[in-house]
Amino acid sequence: MLLVLNGPNLNLLGTREPDTYGTTTLADIEADLRDAFPDATFRFEQANSEGTLIDCLHEAHEDAVDGVVFNPGGYTHTSVALRDAVAAIDPPVVEVHLSNVHAREDFRRTSRIAPACVGQMSGFGAAGYRLAVRFFVMRED
């Protein structure tokens, strides 16, 4: 099973800053992943609070999830606690961002979480989620 975990404000995808994040909703991304990977089992979670995201990561560890696709949103640049949670769990984590964080404001160019992850997808829009899932599917082959 793969956990697809989304952080703050991602529940507003489709209407939130469409010039930056597009018009695809979180529900669209989830449906796309189910369609693109019919043999995969997913658990989708979204939370606006840091503690809830940490709890989801801990549960992924306890439930022996195969991998985590994680878009930490704005916590990417600020949360040592999320970085520590990613580092503490067994399932590998791929960090995903819809926009190219490296081409945006200076503060967005540093991820506290990426060093604890096996990889990062940034700037591919909703397709970044597919690419991250593909990584996990290919690891299983």
C-alpha cells in the first residue's frame, strides 16, 4: 500500500492560486492515480495541521506501508518536526510539489524535508504524483 499524504492548503487545489498550482483538484489527483495504477492500493490523507501529518507518517510506519508520496506544502520550508518524522519511519518517502519550488521565492528553495527523502518531484504539476508512484511501482518489479 502507498500513502499519498498532502499538507496544508492542498484541500483547496483547483481554486487556490490556479496560475501557480493549476486547476486540478486533490480529488482529481486521487482519481488519476487510481486510474493510472489500478493494481496499486492507496491511502489518501490531507491535513492542514503539522501534528496530524506526523501522526499519518507514524501510522505509515506502524502499518508497514510500502512508500509515501508526500506533498508537505508550506511545511516543506519550516518543519524540522516533519523532517524528523520522515527520517524516523521505515517506508521510503518521495517529496512532491506541484510548482517548481526552485524557481520561486528564495524561502521556497530550501526543503527541510528533502534530505530525509529518497527523492523529490518538483514542477511537474499533478503529473509529479504519478512520477512518484511510478518510482514505487518500479521498485516492486
